Amino acid sequence: MAATGDNTRPSRTPAGAAVLQADVTEAIRQAFFAELAECGYGRLSIEGVARRAGVGKPAIYRRWRSKQDMAVALISEAASAYLDMPDTGSLQGDVIAFLRAEYAALTDPLAKAIIPDLLSEANRNPALEAALLQTVRDPRRTRAAAIIRRAIERGEVADTLNPDLALDVLAGPLYWRLAVVHQPISKEELVQLAHMLLGAFTCLPELPGHGKSGRATS
């Protein structure tokens, strides 16, 4: 116990503050996703994850305060693996790269198993929904917004393009195809979809009060 130099009581290292073992954390991570895929979020429990991971519940509580904290942390960590959206130098290249990354994310076996359940649970659980929006959706949307911003800066699309709507259009068709109607899409169709999106972004009607450059006229 370290001296404080005054009459106050020295602080103790809090229980559970020992260095967390990476192999235990990884075992918990794998157990969590296995339980989530098998049971769904509603039936998932700290006890079940601990049992599958071969650890005690205190090992989980040393890392996360609750089931929701564990879920949000691990899901956002997994989602971050698909956040890389490099600048290819053109809107066409950026859109194709984005669609390929989204395809990889949406066809990942784990994602296919857990996304529908998480969406359903989020509709019933406002706290979970808010946490997932903040830690999963918002970072991905921020990265994707760079595609639209770069296209405007290059002059590839008009600066009247609504970025929020453009992001919906960018992500929506592929998600609908793979996650909602469960239809496969070929590499050739992925490129076709990219060209359709490019057409939607570059063929905007002129807005009232704007000239051909897309900037407001006086």
C-alpha cells in the first residue's frame, strides 16, 4: 500500500484490477459470439458465456459491467474490421471498394447469424439500440461519408448532393439483397450495382436557385 504523504487513507488497488489475460479475453469473445449465434441476445446470459468459455463469471465482470456492455464492446470491435475505406482516387473506385467491403461483412457467417437477431432485439430494447447505433453504425457511417465528401471535392458530383440520403442509397441496395431477401450477388452484379449508384449520384436534377455548377446563384 503506497503512502500518501498526508493523513488520508491510502488508496487500494481495486479488486479485479490485475492485468487481464489476453487468452481469457479471447476465450470469452469466442464464447460470446457462439452463444449469441445459438441463443440470440434475449436468451444470452453471463452464466452461459462463462460456462462456454471455461471461466468464472468474475472474469467477465472484470472486463464488462453487464451483458449489454459486453455485447456492445465485442460487436463494435468485430464491426471495426470492415471499417477500412481507402481513397482510390475516384468515386467509381471508392464505391466499388465500399460495396466489396460491405459484401464481405454481410456474407460473413457470424454476421449472417447475429445481425437479424440484433436488429429485432434493438427494436425492443432502446438502450441496446442507442448503444449499437453509437458504436457500430455511426463510425461506419462517418467512414462512408468520406466517399461522398471526396467526390464533391473532386467535382465528380454536385455539391447539392444530400450526403445523408447518398449514404442510404450507397448502403441500402446491397443490404436489401443480402440481408433482407437473401439473394446472392455475383462479382459482375456488384460492379453493375456500383455503376447504378454512380448514375444516381451524378445525375441529380438541378435544384431551384442553383446553377449548373451546383452552387447557389444570385
